[in-house]
Amino acid sequence: MTSAAIDQSKLQAFRSAFEASLQSIQKRTGDETAITKRCIILSGGVDTCAIMSASKSIGMSFGAAFTVVTGDDSPDFGFSTACAKEHGLQHHVIRLKAEELIADFLPDVVKQLKIYDGMTIRNSLVIAAVFKRAAELGYEHAIVGDGADELFGGYSFMWGCENDLAEWRKKRDDMCAKWTFSTQALADMYGINQHSPYMEPQMVEWAITNTERKDCIGVRPIRLLYGQQRIEHITGKMILREAYKTVSSWRRKDPIEVGSGATVIGHNPYWKDYISDDEFEKETSQLLERGYRIKSKEHLANFRVFEQCFGRDGRNGVGLKRLALGEGCVDCCFDIGDKMFCNICGAYPAQRSDKINGG
């Protein structure tokens, strides 16, 4: 059943806080005298389309918008194109095949982030590609949508706790207190500064203080593709969706890899011409003996690049110590302390069962 609408006074309070955050970024990036140096990374998702709408309200302009897709059937294409057209914004659509993303960006992304986790790398290939093009065209500042999913329940794993609102809020607040993003590290490769209004201190403080589960999680008609019929479904970021009426207000939450089309890289069939089944079985067995659990052909391809960049066992500059077999991360043996997610290999839960159980 469709959820009740959020109170208008709260929506207005959110808009005020959000637009104040954007104004801080506007001043920091040269006001309106330097729009040829300021762009927006426009996925066409709820977060970046809301930024476009809020920017219009405060008179903040962008020199251009940038979107990466692997084809015109990528979900981001329809939404981002419609948003850019609505706002009269020059729109650079960067069309790259999956193999081009890998060939052009995989080594640099692995070297910069010091990881071989598939999910993070798939998303990062797209981000690197968009920053590279923006830099080539002379942009120095890029506005992004990082932080909205964490603050306002965008991820599906945040849609629970319906009967324990205090627990929901605690989990949300804890996640936001510990959040990390690779966006600036990727931007650094191309001399770009990235800015997100959702991560401005005043926005974070307002959201943590003033929003709870009912402001974030609800049931609404959601669409998967631009122009497609909407289907009622539970979703997050309700306050953001209701505060700004955009072409993407009721779009489904898609990770970068899904929206761009890069998600195909994570499927074993994509790698059939690069890594044979026999090769995969033999090499993953050998790596398991060394303490590495490799879960897919993509994971193996990433690991190969990882050791090419940092040497055997990441000895040349990864920054984390690799422990003895049976210690550290359950899938790679790197020392991750008490973290449940391993940034290097992507394991979750990354703690060994004996440690979780207090052994």
C-alpha cells in the first residue's frame, strides 16, 4: 500500500538545508564566474537530478553534464538525457564498450585504489571514465551525488527494521559516521576536485538530526527505465524524491554499474574469450592454497592486475599487511582489523567465524 506523503514543513526544511549546502559548493567553486570550470556528473538518478533542480532554485549553473553508458539501452541514458534537456544543459554522453572500460581504465583504477574487489572496480571504471573526459574538456570541479543513499536509505538493505525504528536510525547513523568513498581518489588521477552537497557538514548534520525511517523508506510506484510504466514497490530516499519533482523522482535505485551498463563485466560469460574454464579452475585452486578465495573470472582478472601493480601478495605499496594463512580477512588474509567488509578483495563478512564468535 502506498505510504503517506511526508509533511510539507519537513520537505521545506530539507530543501533549505540542501540548497544551503549547494550554495557552499557554489562559492567554493567560483560562484557563477567560473561555470566553464564546473560540471555535474549526471547519472540521471534521483540524487543528481535533485541536484539539478535545487541548483536551478539557487541560480547555480554548470558548464556541462557528463554521463557514461555502454549503450543507449543503459538505464542512465534515458533519464540523464531527459534531465539535461529539461535544464538546457550541454550533455556529453560518453559511450564506451565494456572492453574499452577495462582496457583503458582497469590498471589505473586498481593501482589508484589498491584493490581487486569486483563491485567497487566496476563502479570505479565508470567514474574514472567520466572524470577523464571532464578533465580533457578543461573542467576542474565536478558535482556528484555521493552520500544520499547512506543518509536517506537508498540501499535495499536499509529497508528493514520496520518495527524497530530506533535500530534503523542507529544503523543509518553508524554507517554515515564510517562512510568512505573512492570518488576523490579517482578524481585525483585527472586533477579534478569532486563535491557532493549530500556530504557537506551542514547537510549531514541536518539529515542525522531530523530524519527517521518514515522520512526515508516508503512504498511508491517506481519505474526501471525512462518512460516505462511504474510499479508499486518499497523504496528509499523518500524525502529527496518528494522534495524535488524531477524526471527521476520515481526511478529505481540503480548502482553505477547497472545504470551505465557496466554490470556485464561482473558475469562469467563476458570473460569466456579471456579466461577459459580450465584456466580459471586451475588458477583459483592455486590461489586458494596461498589464502586467496577468488569468486569469479572478473575477480581473477582484477587480481592478476593487482599483483602486476603491487607484486606478489601486494608487497609493493598496498599499505596493508598480509598476515599468515588463517589470519586476517577470510578471503585474502590482509589485516583488516575489526572491519566486516574488506576493501581490498570485497569479502563480506570478512571476519573469520572464530573471531566473530569470540574465539
